[in-house]
Amino acid sequence: MKFQFIENHRSSFPDDGMCEALNVSVSGYYAYHKRDKSHQHQENQRLLVEIRIVFKKSRETYGSPRITAYLRCQGSACGANPPVS
């Protein structure tokens, strides 16, 4: 969470200052920054794209129960409350 906070605010504050304030090493942050996203994160991003497509196709009328049902019928493994980013 600390590294993600730094990532989200790096345009406003210097990296080394945020690392010091959050008590994390600068080298640890840069290692995190260069690391590939996890498989789960990539799957969540793919699912989020699918959810947005279904929502737009429904003229923004489908809620989570209908979107979940639709995606399950299409073969996507998803729950009713997937993470949103």
C-alpha cells in the first residue's frame, strides 16, 4: 500500500521524500516500480475492461447482478464484487 501511494503521488512529491516519510527504502520502492504486475492484477484489469464493455453495451443500465450473470454466461470467472481500480 505504501508503494502504491508513492506511485500515485510521484508527480506531486519527490520519491525519496515520500519514501522517508513512509519509512520505506528508496531501493525497495524502485524494485516495486520495475516489477511486473501480478497475474491476479492482470486478470482483474482484464475483467474490469469486460465489465465496462458490458455496461456500455447495456446503455449503462445493467447493475452488478446482471453484469455478473452476463459475464458468467460468457465463460468469465467472476464474483459479484470484483476489485475496481
